[in-house]
Amino acid sequence: MERVLRAGLEDFDLSDEDRALLEASGEDGLVPVPEGPQPVVAVVGRPNVGKSTLVNRILGRREAVVEDTPGVTRDRVAYDAEWAGRRFTLVDTGGWEVGATGIHLRVAEQAEVAMDLADVVVFVVDAMVGATDTDEAVVRLLRRSGKPVVLVANKVDDQRFEADASSLWNLGLGQPWPVSSLHGRGSGDMLDAILEVLPRVSAVGGAYERGGPRRVALLGRPNVGKSSLLNRLAGTERVVVDSVAGTTRDPVDELIDLGGKTWRFVDTAGIRRRVHQTRGADFYASLRTQTALEKAEVAVVLIDTEEPIAEQDIRVIQQVVDTGRALVVAYNKWDLLDEERRYYLEREIERELVQIQWAPRVNLSALTGRHLDRIVPALELALDSWETRVPTGRLNAFLGEIVAGHPHPVRGGKQPRILFATQAATQPPRFVVFASGFIEAGYRRFLERRLREEFGFEGTPIEVSVRVREKRRRK
């Protein structure tokens, strides 16, 4: 059945990215997972050429700190990245300078270490300035390293500056790829060039080991008991707890043994209101909370059961979903509820949190420790779902039954047809559906609901994207 569907796809106009996605899902529908550490790509260059902006562009989110001031990045910072179904470790580095002293020397040394511990080096040059003496010195370092190099001519914001990029052929590193890391122009071609020279398994070993304890972020609005919960789980007064809302400002990490495993819990600042409406320390606390969430794998969102579910609670949950992290909802102070409040709380949950009925729920008390033993099973369930992969054959057989029983409604005299589907990624599960026409939002939600009914996915958001492909015209 799957082979027939794949064969039928050849009648439609597919992009190179489509083909890469289809080739990535093998005969059994599983993307081959290489045995060994994932390959490493290091981004190097002199200060202020836009390395961190390029890193953010590749990641698709604002992760690396960016300012106009040169030298903001100082350490080697590793991130998990993905392009066309290929995963790799992306390393941002500080600017490399000739004759650096003091802290700048240590920054340059870290950049050189990054080159040694990379499988591919992305060398970023400011196309507007052209190759400088420092760039020439970096080229000599790269030649000695013997590593594959992808040369990026950054800050090429439009066609007028293409000639500036072409002049970088003189560096002798091969084709310069014109890119605007700020606007994204040319970044896809650059990433394709990186994948061409990127090995399946890293040759430098586990230099940036991405494993370790599972990372859990404790989130919620101020004063719901996040710090109290962390202290109770840790068995010690690890975090300052006070009745004054907003006591915690910086994320606090703690390694905690629970259920026979070690977990890394991160207590975060309470999310008060929309980030752009916050000021001063609260503004930066909100940013650090978002960063802590992005570095986590699963979030436990605490809700104060004594108070009505507020817009802030819903916004925190939506933040977790938007970030693509696994989710557990913990209702704190459950021991203080009387029957009347419990009744109204259940109605509030049905009304306000209807969009996350898939999230595991734990009723607990951080103060007394009641039902804390239920957190680990909920976390494990959410993480298992977050990493679940559905074989392509089984996915398409299931969708075939769905479409046969409940076809997409006819709109404008046309009825779009689902051609093929594959799971493009996990963490969270992302599905790509190829269709002959536009699939409306209501039908996408229907597909998501049926996917959950069939395959579970308890505790994880899932994404269903649609690629509309038209039939080739006969010549």
C-alpha cells in the first residue's frame, strides 16, 4: 500500500525538500537513526560578522544572545539543530582575533577548540567588509585542521551585494554562499551545502554529549508553589520560598533522584503577564524562564487550585505547547479543597483547558508532599509520547481508513485528497501530509484528534502540517 502511494506521488510536483523528507523515511517508515554521536557543525569567524544571528536562523528561534556590540558570545555553546530530517549539534563560538589578549585570547582559544571538535566548520565572513587580515588568518587555521569548510558570505541582504560575496572566492575555500542571517535569504542553500559534507556519525566522538538526566522545567504564574515543590522533591530548602509573589528571578537547577532515576528540575520565575508588558527585572526573568523552557524536555505547569483558572495559567500552558515541549499539569494545594471548590474547579478545567485534554494530570500538595509519587509516571508517559515515532506504513494505512470514512468536505467544487503522510520528526512528533489541495483547519484538527485516539501521544503536543502539491501537467 505504501509503495503504491509513493509511486502515485511521482505524478505531482515535488520539491527537493519534499524528496529529501520522503527519502529520509525508509522502507519501514522509520528515519534511520545512526549509531553514535550526532555530527557537529561549528560556526566560526571574527567578532561581529553575525555568527549568533546565523545560529538563531538555523535553529529557527532566538536562542543565542545577539547584540550590536562585538564580543557578546564568549563560550562555546552547543544547540540541537535539524534540517531536512537530519539532526546535528550546532556550536556557536566567540569571535576569533589575531593577537588577542586577556579574555579575548581565551575566547579565541575556545573558537579554536570548537574547530578541532567539529566535523564541519561554517566560516562566516562579512560580505560588506570583505576578507580582512583576521579572516586570512582563520583560513590558514582551517586549512591546517583539514576539516570540511562551508564559507558563508553574510549580510547579503539583496541582489545588489551578490558581487561582494563573489569576491570571497579569493580565500580559496570554495564557493561562498551568500546569506542574510538577519532576513533568512539564502540560508536554505547554505544548509543544503552543509548536509552534503556532513557525516552521518560524528568523527570527533561525544564532544558535546546531549544526553544526561531528563530536564524538567517547573512553570506557572507567581506564588503557585513552584519553589515549594522543588524543595519538597529535593528534600532540602534549595530555593527561597516566601508568600511574596515573584521571589524567584533566576532559573534554579537541581539534580533530584526520583523513581530510581536522576532528573534535572529547573525552578523558574513566575510568568506574570505578556513579556512586552513587563519591565526591569521581571522582563529579564520572563526571558530567562522562556530560555529555561526551551532547554527543558518536559514542563510541569503548576496551577493554584484555591484560585480560579486565570488567563495567565492558560498563557503559560500555551507557551509550553508553542515551544514544543512535553507537558504535565499539576494542580497544587489539592489538600486544601472542599467539595464545593472541587466541583467548580472541575467545571473550570473542562471549560478553560479543553485544548489540552491530552496532558497528564497530577493532583498534589507541594507543602505536605501528598501524591508527589505520581509525578514521575506522568513525566515518563509524557516523554515517551514526545519521542514516539509512527512507522510510515502504519500511518498511511490509518489515514487511508480515516479518509475513506470521513473524506474532506467539497469546497468550491473541489475535494482535496490526502496523497501520503510521513512523520518528519519527534520531540515533539511532527507529521507532514501531502495533499492535492488546501486542507482546512477544522479537518486538520480532526486528523490530530484521530491520531491521538489511535497512537496515544498523551502529554505531548503534535504538529500536522500540509504540503499542497499539484499534478504535473502533461506535455
